[in-house]
Amino acid sequence: MILDLFRSTKRSHGTDASCERHPRKAIVEEDDRRAFLDYSLQSGLPPLTKWSNDVTTFVVPSQRANGIEYQHSSCDGKIIKSLPMNGDVVAFSGPSFEGKLVSRMRDVPLHPCNGKHMTNEEYFRNRSRQYQWTVQGRFKRRIRFDQIVTGQEFGRPFRNMPSLRMVKKGLDLLKHKLPETFECDLFSEQPKFEHPLLAGCQSFRIDRLDHIKDRHEIHGIGEDGNVIEDTSLLEDSGVPDDGVARRKYFAKNSNLERFFFETEFVYTFDFYSNFFSPARHRLELTPFFSVDLIPYFNGYPLFMSMAREKCSGEYLWATEIWHKRLLNYDVSPGRLSRFFSGTSNSQLEDSSSITDTASESITDDTSDLWDGSER
């Protein structure tokens, strides 16, 4: 399978100059590049030369998730599997879950909405959110809460590996925002980070199937575009009735293990991120400080939305973000990315030399992946 080719064999990744010094490593890099291009074509993407100038980002069904069918029309004739990013509803069905998905992304060209929902301009107005997704649907078999996780996973080790000290410092800073059940392994051959879905999604609700009137829209959306939290069907007074407290409650395995996703109910999960910009593929931590992510992930597209059963590895849904610059993932990183990389610590530039991030060559194409605060 192409996906198997896209996964890692044990290797260390370095710069193009390093490949020139080590021919065997150059062969491995070339195999990686070929597997990556095969996977991008399988995902429905055209060659880089055929992307239009005004389009940098697409969302497509993930080829890592076999057996899930999405019912939608292409949002762009050149990207035959592209999903809408304007809040239009997409129906999907897989072996263990069926439902509907909506996705939104800030700062990307959009096609007109097909439904009655608010526009992206209305949704993102006066908010710091960079992207958002909602899934609403029904489980086809009974699954315990702690078994459904979300996050990011990579089949190959990172390029331009950040230093262990830098990563540890970053995780320490984020520790108070991360659920206790957060699992992180960034330095293995197949890096990943994940946490229970209910400890991460900003809004969650449960409805009876016969309460869903409009099969073509998301049920339970407030006037502000947010999913209205409702966990009353859990019939447990100990479960908080607001999103922030509910995430903290379900950050503990002892609480997750008490509940199951039942087949007779409809579940809604709503997620958004404030700091990761898919349109620029950057962590935009402040208006003056951002980190480009392209040099790190070795060509792996990030999940836009994802839920997976932990014990079996089966995906319930999975969509990927493809950025135009991802097709040149193996170019040399800019100065700011080199600063965060541990591959050449002796050559780290002092902080005064990296403050002009706007001057990096990657700027013209431009998460808090876990922060659940309302913005």
C-alpha cells in the first residue's frame, strides 16, 4: 500500500548537505520523497505546478482512515476529494460511526454556502479562532468513553528535530492546559500526541435520535454558532453542565471509564483552535511571534478532524489539512525554525537575529492545539 510506503523505516533525518555526505541516506530521503508524492496523489492533490495562485490550503478525507465514505461534491475541480471549509454539512459513514461533519477555516478563499448556517465571516468575527470542526452522529456499536481519542500522529520521525530541552520546556509551559490523560511521544520513529476526545472538544452534547429534525444541518447550534452543551442524557449529576468543567472532569480516566457511547443516541463534538493557522501552517502565538511547522513534520499532513478507537486503532472519522508548501517539505528551514531545531545546536543564532520573522523566505505563504478557552 502507498500508506505503508509513507511510514518510517529507521533512519535519522538531516539536511541536504548531510545527504550529499552520506549516499545511503540520500537514497532513503529519495524513497521518502517518492512515497510522499504517491500519497499526495492518492489524496487527490495535483502536482505543485498546477495549484492556482490564490489557493494554498485544502481539507481532504484522510487516506489513513480506510472504509469511511464521504458524500460531498468537490469544492475545487483540481482537488477532486476536497471538503468544504465554509460550514457546509458533509455526510459520512464508516464501520463504527455515521454522521455529518462541518469544517471552517480562517483566511482561505471560499465557495458560497449551500446551507442555512452562518458564513465564515460571521463565525470568525471578533474571535481568535483559526479553524473549527463539528461532528454529529451515531455510534454503530457501544464504546467506552476512554477509548475514543483525538490528536496528531506521524508515521515517520520529525525532520529538523527540536531539542529535547526545548520540547520539555514547551510542554511544561502547557502542562496546566493539558488533560491528565494527554499522551505525548515526539522523539520516537512514529511521533504522536493524543488525548480523550471528551477532554479536548470545546462543546459536547447528546440527543435522542427522534429529536433530530433536520438531517441536512447540525442540530443544537446556538445563535453565536457554538454547539450548545448538553450532557443531561448521561443521567449523572456529577458530570458538569459547562464545557470547561466537563473537559476537566473527563481528563481523568476514572471518570471516562464510567460511561459508554450508546448506539441509540446522537452525539455532537465541537472543536476549535486559537493559535494554529492552517492557512499559513504556523503556530501564531502572538501578533509578533509565530513558528512555521512545515520544516518539522517530514511531509505528514496534520489532521483537521480525527477520532480513533484506542484499542483497535480504527478511525471513526479523519480529515487532513494539505498546505501548498507541504509539497516542498524537505526544503531548508528558515532562521526561526532552525532556532527551534536541535540538529545544529552549535550554530543557534542569538535571539536578536531571529526577531525579524517577517523577513523569512516562508512568510509569503503562510496550536495552541489544546487550549479550550473561549475566544
